[in-house]
Amino acid sequence: MATIAQNFNKDDEPYGWIIDYYDVSGFRRRKTVHCSFKEAEMLAHELEAKKRRVKLGFESSTNSCHLLRDAVLYYFKHKHSNPKTMKREKQVFNNLLRFIGNIGLQKISYVIIDEYLIKRKKEDGIGDATLGIEFRTLRAFFNYFAEHNFISSSPMNKMKHPKVKTKKIRFLTEDEIKRLMAVVDDKNYRDLILMYLHTGARREELLKERLSWKDVDFKRKTITLTGKGNKSRTIPLNETAYEIMHRRRFVENREIPFEQNYEYMFKKIAKYYEAAGIKDANIHVLRKTFGSTLAQKKLDIFTISKLMGHSSVRVTESHYSELLDKDLREGVELLD
């Protein structure tokens, strides 16, 4: 019988429900769902009902009637993603549909996906990073339908993630930061850019959809940022960041820390870069500058990873490998 238990996040706060059950093959499964208890209870009952229908012969253990286009619509209806992620994922599925047509999920094999990825790389000329994004998007999609017994297994089970060449990290030099700040003629944007540079926040993490005054603890001088997958991390505010937040809250009496619209902000900061004569830079470079500055100041990799909100230290190492390799070389040269 399926059971339901409360799930908790790393701060020991309630974070969805865990449905514990055995599938039709007798394998134990655990699924975390973010909904009300009543909805979780309904899902648990449906899992048990489906298992009984399969055992009695009224239903197949997999639902192979789903065509790709219908499956994509179903996926977006039941999967919670932010609008930016959905927009990017829809493009991936549209590309796949153009390549293989609207066929049934069960007919999509390892060979088909492999041929699709080869075509995207060689004929469409997409870069390694884009290919990696498409691979992860498709893998998550097919895993979802395999977990929910729509298909017997994912066609990508034995596929390896495409190798990605390590790109040289792009961060702002001290001179570039000075040139950038010299052309910023709007106080709000000056504060926002400095906050990115001093917190390492991702693009959306400082904007109104993700940040409010309840996320700023003025007593402890910390800020809680909510990033990918709604995961939160709390980091200290240095004097520069604290002054900005304190002034905007108690002197300027702003209702929210920053009210900029993402799309407009993206274009505005791009114009500032252009005015400062800075090339190959975007908002994300501000975050990279935060991380690279810490690395150059010899802060340990574990602390950098935690401050950046990376899923693991390996992610941090892959982003800042060039700087870290330099530190390692300087370290062994001390022995000479």
C-alpha cells in the first residue's frame, strides 16, 4: 500500500510530500510531489488503482498511446518550471518533433535520439554547451515518462552526456569594473550591478519575482537567495552590499529591493557594457566575476561553491578550473 510522508528541505522546513510505493514489477519507488496532502493522497490511491488494473489485465503496465506532441503538452502541464526554462525546453522539443515527427513515445529509441543529437551537432552547427542543454532536457523528459510508467524505459538510459570543451572563464578585470561603473547613469542600476558583483547572485535572484525584504536579515547581515529549482542559500552581506540594502530599505523606503524587469534590465546593462567598451560580457559575467575574485583571493573551493550555490564542488571546479590550476601550480612551486 502506498504511504505518504512529509518531506523537509535542508532547513528542516516542510517541502512537499513523499509517496512511497511498489510498482507493478515489485520494485520500491519513492516520489516527491509538491502539492497539498489531499492531492498527494489522491495520487497514492491512483498508483494503487493502476497496479490493480494491470494485475487484472484491464490495463498495460505502460501507456504507449501517447504521441510525442501530446506527451510534451502533458509534461508541461504537470512539471513546474519557470517561464524562461519552459521557453528554452519548448524549442528543444520543437526541434525533435521536426526531426522525427509526431510518433508514439514507445517508438522513440536510443538510435533515434543519437541520430538527432548528431544532426544537431553536425548539420545545425550548435555548440557543445547548447548540445549539453538539449541532452539534459530530453533525458529529464524521457525519465519523467519512464518513472510514471508511460514507457517501459528511457531511450537515453545508456547514453553518455556529450563532452563539453572547457571554455575560458569570462570575468571583469578591475579596470573593466571601473569603466562599467563610470558609465552607469542610473542609481538603481548602479546598486543592482554592485549587488551582483558582491553576492554572486544569478540573474533572477535579485529581482522582484525572487527577492523581497523578508529575505534580508539586517540584524545578522545576511541575504537569502532563491535560485534553480527553488533552492535557497543564505550568504553574508559585506559592507558594500549591506549599505545598499539598508539604504534602499530604511532611507529610500522602497517596497521591494529591486523592481527591474528582467528583459529590460538585460538590454540596459548590455548598453552600459557597450558604452564602457567592454566586449563579450553579459549579466552572468557579473556572477562569474564574484566567483573568480574569490578564487584569485585564494578562498577555498568549498566556500566558493557554497557561496555560489553550486550543486557540487565539481561544478565550481569546472567553472574556475583555469584559476584553480594556476593556484595549484603556484602552490607546488613554493617547494622550489
